[in-house]
Amino acid sequence: MKMKIASLFMTMLLVLTLGSLAAAEELTGNDVLDNIQDSISANTSQINLRMELHSGGRTRERELEVYRQDGEEMDSSMIRFLAPASVEGTAFLSHDPHDSEDDDMYLYMPALGNVRRISGSQRNGSFVGTDFSYNDLSILGGGSYDEDYDAEILEDLGDKYLLRIIPTDEDIDYKYGYMWVQKSNWFPVEIEFYDSRGDLHKVLTSEQIVQVDGYWTAEKLTMKDVQRDTKTILFLEDIVYDQPIDDRVFTVRYLRR
């Protein structure tokens, strides 16, 4: 009788183990990217951030607000600098239509008094002197990794997945990247971006990850440019999810406000 019970127990253990392995094998890198999107992307978000720019032993501070909205036809985001006076009023607008691979990006700089469209290779340039490129800005307030990258799982690290990500958007000039994703909340805690030569270019780390209104949120983001030895740190001051935002906020005209 004891032998039968032991045999039954071993059979059940084997079935459960094989089932778990099969489930893990069925999960793809792109599935992980979809899970990331589901865990951090709300219908709308309104964010206040404090920014630190570190370069050459100097630290400069900025304050900014971010509005983001996932619509039926397109996703939109608007970023505006609030302080200091040297950058106050500088604003960035992005439209990401669902039926097109091309984003519309616009930058307004009060000193010049005009709105400039950002296109092509310009999107890989520094956003207002930070270590974020214009293409990197989708990271703020949502993330669109599932739209801009393909991924494969390189390793199961127990509590994390290690992914290799390849840009699908030809305007992104990273050759590839490595992403570490927490299994517990599908949050990308670190991403390494490699340039066209295969050299490490930037490292994005997310810290102090908390749940706000059901969405996982990093209270601190650091983008380090290892080639220039500079870094930009974003500190979350306040965030509100899923509250209505006036559509006028996401218009070119509103940039001049």
C-alpha cells in the first residue's frame, strides 16, 4: 500500500513538473512584453516629476509634468517643463496612431517661438539635454515595448526573465538590448541598450517599484549614458491614473500655452 501511495505521489509530482516546464516553454519573449504593457499601461496618466541631470561633476535640476492617454485610434503624450526659468514652457508632443508605424513628434521651445517637428534620425537625439532620446520618451508614463521591439527569452533566472530585445521601429538606432523583467509584477527593472557597433550605450534602471491604483510604477528611473559618463534621474513626485484628460492637451496648439 505504501509503495502504491509513493508511486502515485511521484507520478503526480512528475505531471506537475512537466506541466510547469511546458507552460514556461510556451511563454515567448513577446508574451513577456505584452505582460509588461498590461501591468504598467493605464488608460490615462498625469505625472509630476523631478529631474536631475548629472554631468562632469555638476548636477542640474528640472521639474516637469507628463500627460499620457491611450485612445481608440492613437496613443498620445505631452511633456512640459515647469522649472527652472531657462527651460520653462518647453514642451513635447507625441502621437502614436494604431494603424501606422510612424509617430508624429513635435517640440516647442519658447526661446525660438515655434513648433518643430521631430522626424527620422532626429528622434535618436538628446531630448532637451537629457540622456533620454526622443524615442526613449515612450518609457515615461507607460511604455510601448511591445510595439517597438521583438523579444526572446534568453534565461529564466528564477525571479526574473532575461530578454534580448530587437527594435522593430527603423527609427530606433539601438542595435539590440537586454532586459531584466521581474516575474512577480512583469516590471522591467533594468535594460541595457547597445549601439550599432554592438557597444553598450545606455543603461536604464527602475527602482522603488510600488503599486498605484493597481498599476506598477517606478518612483525612480535612471538613464545612464555609459559612453558619455552622464546620467539623468527621474523622481516621481505625484501620479494620477485613469482620470479624464481634455483632448486639447494633446494638440500642437496647446504646446504654445
